[in-house]
Amino acid sequence: GEGNSCASRRGTTNNGGASTGPRMGTDAFLSAACIYDSMYKLEVDDGVYDNDSVEASVQIIYAIGWTPHESQPKPLERGSASRKVGEDVVVEETKSN
């Protein structure tokens, strides 16, 4: 990606040199902001609009994928633990007023 090629010119790499693919340029974001602003003006008072700001909301979705592999360790049999989970946990009691 763009960031990786810039980093390689500086002698450093980003994310271990892994290619992140093409990236959107600032022109795309500026164009989107202008279109959004023309459609949804930010009104600060009755009939008065703020031309320097864009009000927007976004929804961020996080996802993770996982597929089992034969090299992955298999879980131990139920009840095969030699210690209890709580043996290493120290709980200090405090009195509330």
C-alpha cells in the first residue's frame, strides 16, 4: 500500500512489511465531506449554518475470523487440571463506609 512504499523509502517498514493493499487518498475523503455537507448542513442556530464543520455519525464493525487447524493444540480432557483456577487469585476485602 501507499504507507508501505513511503516507509520503505525511509528505510522502515510498516506492519512487518505486509502489504495492506490500495488506500483511499485524501481527495476521496474531501469529496465525500463536501457532498455530505451539501446534503446535510450543520445548523448551529435557527437558519445559521456552520460551513467549517461536517456532522456525521459512523458505525464501526469489528470482526475476527478463525478456522481450526490440525496443528492447533487440542483441549485437555475435562477434569484433568492439577490446580483450581482460583488458587492463584488473591482477593483483598475492603470495608465500605
